[in-house]
Amino acid sequence: MNPILTIKIPVYATESRNKVEKCITNLLGYLPELEEIESKGHTILTSKDAKIESLQKFFDHIRRVKVLDTVRKCAIIDDTSNDLIFNLHKQALYVNRIAVITSDTSSTLGNLQIVINSKNPHRILEWIAPKTEKGFELRKTYFDEIFKK
């Protein structure tokens, strides 16, 4: 089973849907088909057809700014549902930046959530944010190793 990438992002009444969609486009490089889910006082936009390859910008950025350890620390793995989850700051994405939500940061307008469902979320985490020593990846895992066609 190929991994399934889902993007979830809230849209509040005070926000422009177009600006929220821009956050998704800035992250993925395109706007996937979106489904609206009504929640308590807001709408959640959820991607229906996001491609795992579109995480390349996220992958490249966290290496360029050398935040692999932070991203790894902030990743959430739900072994029950086989989900790997990353929370990103919505306002940073709007200005084409990537900022991971940590335990001591938050986004008042909510966050964009990346959810990757896979048989082995730990292996995908090793590709996206491997363990490091003195800032260098201990083992480089390539996209093709994880996502063999």
C-alpha cells in the first residue's frame, strides 16, 4: 500500500479561504482537490488527492535550515492508525516559510497538519527527518527506497 498524504487546515470565519489555500499551495507547490468538513465554529479543509512527492519542498527546507532534530522531535506517530503527523505554522506558510509547531509554540489561527498514513510511519520519518549527529544525517534514506513504484 502506498502512503496516503492528507493535509488538514482550519478556516475560521475571520479568514479568507483563498489565503488559507495559499498556505497549502506554498507547501505543496499546487492546490489539491479539497473537501470541506464543518467543525465547531469553523471549516476544516482536507486534501483528497495530495501526492507524497509534493513533500519535497518540506524535505529540502528542513535540511537547508538544519532543523531535522526539531522536526523529528515534533513528529507524532500514531501506531494505532499508522499515521505520521507534522503540525506547521499556518501564518508562516502564508508568507512561504515553514515553521514546525513545537510544544512551546502555537498558532492562534490554527495549524496546517500533514498526515501521512503508511504501513510503516517510522520508516517515513527516517526519510523525512533522520537521526543526526552534530547536525549531520547518520543515514541518508532516499525517496525511491521508501516509495518503490
